[in-house]
Amino acid sequence: MMPYREQIPIDKGLDNSLAMMKEGYLYISNRRNRFGSDMFETRLLGGQRAVCIAGEAAVKLFYDESKIRRKGAAPKRIRQSIFGEKAIQTMDDASHKHRKKLFMSLMTEKRLQDIINIFKKEWLSAADTWKSKEKISLYQEATKVLTVTACKWAGVPLPHSDVNVRANQLEALFDSAAAVGPRHWKGRLSRNNLESWLQGIISDVRNGKHKSPEETALHRMSWYRDTNGELLDTQVTAVEVLNILRPIVATAVYIVLTALALFENPIAKKKLLHAKKGSYEMFVQEVRRYYPFFPFQAARVRKDFLWKGHDFKKDNLVLLDMYGTNHHPDLWDNPDQFIPERFADKEENPYDFIPQGGGSYYHGHRCPGEWLTIEIMKSSLDLLVNHMEYNVPVQDLSYSMMRIPSLPKSRFIMNQVTKL
């Protein structure tokens, strides 16, 4: 019996990269809706053939390492800004699993509590200065707080005089993720400066000039030995230290979206006043599901295979619609409404809720820092609801579905800030 095959819809055009840039988070979903299919073919990045997929079954496929690989998937401009060259995101198989153990070793319960303690202390210290200011940008302030938090937690020395510079550079890495022009070049320049800075610190750790606690990312990454038994060179080590610092600082985007959700849902905010911890978890998870963060992930076909009637050819691009899956009507009731209670009885499923990837933390490519992100978000939610009062003046709180990452245009301005 011949295997079943069918022609999937095709988004016509020699190269649809410009359309993807113009539509951002909705590029894949718009075509899925138009074609009435969770799978279609397009051409991107210089006319390369790519298959776009969404939904629970698609997530399972995307994280099946016997069929899909990461090596060679991230465009050079992404490696030059957000990921870095030879980073964990670009690896597969035994070498990826070996390095993933390094990242997961940092995510112990104790170390997660350590970063929350640091974060709360830094936030409340910063809040003492906010009350004397006519107004503040929550995004800017959260970025600085998280930069200090990330460096302290990771064991990276950061003089107070350098906080603004490093915060600006770390923010530029993720802000340049899908940018062209000045934003992209700022991201590349920032990566070069940050890697150079960290290489000097790593060299100091290795030659005994700087001592960092053994449980910190700086120490463990400085002395980590790859599958060949050798230390990573300082440049690759710097890349991986940045793969700790950058995602922590990027949580500033989620903190602003959390504040936006509180503002847009005042009834939900009242329910959170001195509520049980479970309520904070539900609210945070709904922020991660509802608002745009990662639009999609890219990988390549490892070897030819047939899936749902379509021939996936070796080396072709595969794009997983993360935003679309988190809003998929087959997976979520009223997906375009903000309903934290949907998470009250939701069973854990690594293939239907994927704001930071799906599959296994330990063996696959799911973000190793997801637990850390959730805990920081819950802590910031508690601080915003129970430990501060503030006014939200008239401003443009709309956000673009074309800009990646998306943020309220005003970056969430506050005034009349007081600590409780």
C-alpha cells in the first residue's frame, strides 16, 4: 500500500521574508486561517523552502530529534545578535545534551530562591528612588533591576557605575532579535562588547584573579568541559554566560506585560490582593499565553520523512508557530480573551502551552530558564499588587504585532509611586 500524500497549501512568492517582517507574530497564523490548515509551505531567507506548522501534534513533531535538528537553522543575523556563535541553541544530539546538563544544574530549588531574594531586594531598593521621580518607565527600570539581579546571581562582577551601560547592551541583544537597520546593528555591537567584557572576567576566573562561588553560572561555565574533555574557549564561554544573563534581563518584557494585564483587567487585580500563590501562578501563565513574546522557532529537517501526507525533505526549514499554538482554538477556549482561571485545573502538557518552547527540559530544546522566568514574574506580580501603589497616566499602551519583541509603545509609564 502506497503511503498517503497530499499537496499542502503554498504561500506563493519567491521570498516571503518581507511579508513575515510586516506581519510579525501573525504571519503564520494569518495564512493558517486563510488556508484552513495548520501546515503550509512558504519561501524565506533568500527563497529557502520552509514548512510552517502549528498545534499540539506539530509541537510533538518539532521536538522529535530523530526528525528535526537545530544546527544550521538560526540565521547568521540571529546568531550575531541574540544567540551568539556556537551557542547551546545551535547544537544537537550528545553535545547538546551534555551542555544542557550544565544549564539545568543551575536551576535547583535553592538557586531559584536565591535569585528571587536578590530580585526582591533590588526591586525594593530601586522603588525607593522611584517615589522621588515625576515619572518612571517600568520597562527601563525593570531592565536595570534585572541586569543587577542577573549579574549577582550568576557571579558576574558589575560595578554600580556600569549598570546603565550593561543594561542597555543586554536589552539590545533581545530587542534586535528580528530587527533590521539600527536596532540590528546595535544588537551586534552590544554582543561584541559584552562578549569582550565577559572574556576578560572568565580569564580572571581561570587564572585565579577572580573567585566566584562554585554554584554560580560564571564559575561552572568557566570550568565546564565539553564532550571532548576540554574547557570551552573564552569566547564560547562568554556566549553561554550571556545565555544566562540575557534571558533573565529579557524578563523585563514579561514584567511590563504583567503590569499591562493588571491595568487592562482591574477585576483580576483585585482578586490578587493577598491571594493564594496559586492565583499568581495562573495569572502569570495567562500573561505568557495571551501576550506576544516569541513568535516562532526555526529548525531543519534531519532526514526525509512523511508526516500528515507531506514529504519533509532533508535540510528544509521548519517553523513552529509558537504564538499561534498558544492561541489555537482547538487547544484553548476563547483564546483571544485574558482568562487566568483557565489554568486552574489544566493538566501539565509540554506540547500545547509553549511560550518558551515545548518538549523536555532535560533532553530537548525547551528553554532551561523557564522556571526562573515564571518565578521572577510571580515575584514582580506580588510586588506590583501588594507592595506598591502607583498611578498609570494617560499614554499609548497599544502594542504592535509586527515588532518583535512586542511592547507597549509607551513602555508603561508610572507616576506617584509609593512603597507599601
